[in-house]
Amino acid sequence: MGKYRDRLEVVVDILSVITDNSGAKKTRIMYSANLSWDLLRRYLNVLLESNLVSFGSSECYILTVKGERFLKKYNEFRRHRKKAEKRLNDVESERMMLENMCFTMK
């Protein structure tokens, strides 16, 4: 079973496929982002309406300037989130150490 992706992660996967290929057709996006046909169509409609992608010539989806900004902001968010998760894990380790000092039987 694969890891659950939230909506933002699916959007980032789609935008990354488009960026990596300097534009991409639906089939490439669907397979590379690991989406069903129905989910792909729904997400592409959202991305078009949000002006994160546009439908270019040669029937390819391309990233807009807003889409590029979105990916940049998402990468910043991901870095901040990783730092926060690491800090939270460190704090939890400290708590466990304190509990062990108090409640461990000798």
C-alpha cells in the first residue's frame, strides 16, 4: 500500500511533471503523477481555473508564472515543515527521557 497524499502533494506532483518535461500531455502527467484518469481531469480543471497551468500549443499543459511561484513557495513550506518535525521529534525524545527518569523501576 502506498503513502497517502494530500491534495497539495498531488498538485505538486502534477506541477513537477509539467516542469520536468517543459510541458506535458495528459497521459504523461497521469502516469508520472500516479493518478487515475478521473482524478487527473479533476485536478487539471482546478489547476487551469487557479491559473497554475495553461493549455499550450501542441496540446501540452505548461506551467504559468503563478505555478512556478507556487512550486517555489511549496518547497519553502516543505523545508520549514521538516525543520519543525525534527524539532518536535527532539522535544518528544526529551519528554521520553524525563518519563524514563521518573517512572523506570530499578
